[in-house]
Amino acid sequence: MKPYYSKQVIEHFLHPKNLGKLKDADGVGKVGNPACGDVMELFIKVEKKNSKEIIKDIKFYTLGCAAAIATSDMACELVKGKTIQEALEINYQDIVGELGDLPPIKIHCSVLAREGLKAAVEDYRKKSKK
Amino acid sequence: MAKIYLDYAATTPLNPNVFKAMLPYLKQDFGNTSSIHSLGQQALGAIDEARAVLADFLGCDAQEIIFTGSATEANNLAVLGTVQAVKNKQPHVITTPIEHHAVLEPCRELEKQGVEVSYLPVDKEGLVTLADVKKALKPNTVLVSIMYANNEVGAIQPIQEIGQLIKKTSPKILFHTDAVQAVNYLDCNVEKLGVDLLTLSAHKIYGPKGVGALFVKNGILIKPLIYGGGQEAGLRSGTENVAGIVGLASAIKEIQNPKHKIQNIRTRQFRDKLIKNILKIIPDAHLNGSLVHRLPNNVNISFRGVEGEAIVIALDQKGIAASTGSACSSKSLEPSHVLLAMGFSEEEAHGSLRITLGRPTTPKDLERLLKVLPPIIQKLRQISGYQL
């Protein structure tokens, strides 16, 4: 029997490592809408090092299905410690790949996680311009 | 750890007596009812007997029972078959937005063909009012289709009163009810209910999958969906699923057994205790649907700040099988159309958990659920950042 969700999805759903809020976040992204069932809030802490901007820490809140929660956590795992440039290059296929697989109907969840990251970076850019 | 099944509105396990009744027709008594030799006639005799059992249960004539391959097929036959058979050039159909997709989709198909369909409003408890039915009836109304009991929130509609109202308005208007969820618990006497068509399913009542039935009152014009050998009075061609039909009848006989009537009272007590306990233990939770006009086995509760799907997956990890609104919802991302129709916001509609009890359910099962559920909700609220 192939379970509905992969082992990795269940693991990240039940025990997300990056859950919560960063009080002194440099960027916050909130995406999704209650109508589709998923709302994600992403917090990033950015550190500048040799003219590089590194995502030092990242945390999330997600109201949504198991896939939305697991992809949120996986997106955080994938971008933590990376430069913003590198982080933005991560696409939804990378997130799905790391999670083993997702049911076809849940692929959009991984897109949401990526959108969340993009929104958080945009917020960071806006704030750092000021 | 033994698994706990609490999704009896989705489907039920086969009753051992039903299985025993079916077995000969899967083995040595494999005849085709259309064959004139003894093996064939034996099969024909078996489905005639089954027809008589259903007729007794529904209080109708045996020839008014049409066996189908599913309740979905029976609903399609009821809706499409009747409307497409009427001579009226501009037929009007009345239904509700909380029907099963097996009624809603044929209605949408009719709309595509130019038929006018009215969707009655339902109140916050999921109930249709007589006043709204009365208001919706038109001179060209040919069919009213209203489910007996809802699969998601268990709301029981006043079918008998609606039936009387319709017949008083015009005896020509056909009244169909999808009784799939009701059969196990409610009086399905078609004369009492005043219905012309009634759908039922075997696999929701501890019978086999792949068989349903439609009661079609004598004299009603109905166009078949499937053409061929002319079985089931020409309304449903195809060699009969003899074992399945025998299983359906056997499952109906079980319902008539007083033992199960007593069990239904017990189920209702379990339900009430479970609802009370969940609402007591978990904050920001509310019951969806009516408490009074509710199936004895249905619990449907929304938890703020949590998605229903996530609860179901977390419960599954603990060996408990439950559901969001409807099993079909797992194939679509839309929030429950039933809760939306009842006036809930999309956010609220996403957060519902359906627990449906069955004959094998024990107090121990529910104690276990009550132990496992609160930490799951707490954890998911932590994940969503929900503040109590």
C-alpha cells in the first residue's frame, strides 16, 4: 500500500523543526487565503556577510493541511543558511523532491511555501531600503 | 495498537450474516437471471426474493424496486431519468445545495441542457424549511429532490411534511429523496414519506459495495441511463449483480432486526456523550448542524485555527480513521459545500472534523479518541499560530 503522504511529509507535519515566530524578524511574508484553506506566515532573519545576505534563521506559522505544514517546514530547512539569491532559486519541485512526493492535488502547497519565502524577502527588501 | 474506525458514513464493513448470504451466489449459484435453465432461474428467484425484502422495508410493491450498480447511479437515474422523460418543454427542478454530488452533478448537467434548477436555502443547522419549498414550487416544477439525511452534518430533513406539501400543491410533481444515510436509522416507508422515488445504498448499511437501489413508484415515466438487455423492467440493463443484490437485501433484513434498533439508541447516547465531551475539553470548538434533527451516528465539529484535513491525518497516525466533511472532499480542495450553504465562512468550512459511529463502535473507542484529539488540536493550533 502506498500511503497518501510519504514518510517525510508525515515527519515534517508532526514534528516541524522551524515552527514559530521570529520576534526580531527582518522580513515577514504572509501568503495564501482562508478560502483555499491554507495561510502561511514566514519570518526571516537576515545577516550581511561580505556583501552577501544570508538567511540566518527562518520560522513559520501555517494554517492548513498536512502538506501545507510539511512543505512550510521543508522550505525553511532548504533555505536556512543560504543566501537570499540561492534561496529564491529553490523551486517547488525541490521542495516536493525533498519530501519524497506529494499527492498531485497537494502540489500547490509547495508553491505556497515558495510564495511565502518570496513575500518575506520582498518585505525584507522594503524594510532595508528605508 | 488496534485501529479504530470512526468513518461509518463513508462506508461500513460487511456484516458476517450478509457475507454468508452472498457467498453461494459468488460460488456454485452463479447463474445469469436471464437464462431459462435452472441455474439461471435460481438466480432470478434470489433477486425476486431480495426485491420482496426491499419492498417490505419501504412499504411498496416489489416491481417498484430497481436495482442499480450504486446509489450514485440510482440518484442519476432519478434526476436525469424523470426530467428527461417529461413532455414539458421548460421543466423546473427543485433541490438543495447540500445534496450529495450524485444529485448535484446530474442537476448541473440538466442546467446545461437548459433546465431551470432552484436550490433551496438551508438554515444554520442545515435544514430546509417548508416555507422555502412552498415558495420555490412553480407551475412547471416537475421534480423536487431533497436528501433525507445529510452525509456531512447528519441533518434530517422534514421529508414527510415536504411530501405532503408537494402532493397538496400538485400530485403531478415528483418527489425524490436520497435516503442513503437515513436507511440505517430512520423510517423509510415511502407512503408515509410521500415520496415517488427513493435512493438507497448497500455499502452504507453493512452490505457490499457496488449495489444500490431506486424505488420508482408505479406509473412514473422514467428514461433509462443504460440500454441493453432490458433487465430491471428496462430501466437498468446489464446482468444483475446477484450476490450484491442478495447482500443488499440481507443488510436490510439486519436493519429490521430489533437488536439493531436497540443498538441505534445506544449509538445516539454515545454520540451525545462524545459531542458533550469534545466541546467541554477543547476550547473554540463548535458543533455543526442540528442537535435535534441529527442522525444518531453523526458528529461534525469545527475547531478554529485548524484545518480538518490536518486533524484527519494526525488522527490516522494514531490509528483512528475519521474524515473531513465528505470522503469526496479529499479529491477536491474546495471547502465543504454543505457548510458553505449553511452560512459558514470558507475558513470555518475548512476546519471541520466528521466522526461517524457505527455498530462496532465501543465506549473504549471513543475514550481513546477523547484522549488523542485534544493534544492534536493543541499542536495544530501551535503550528498555525492560533491564539485562544
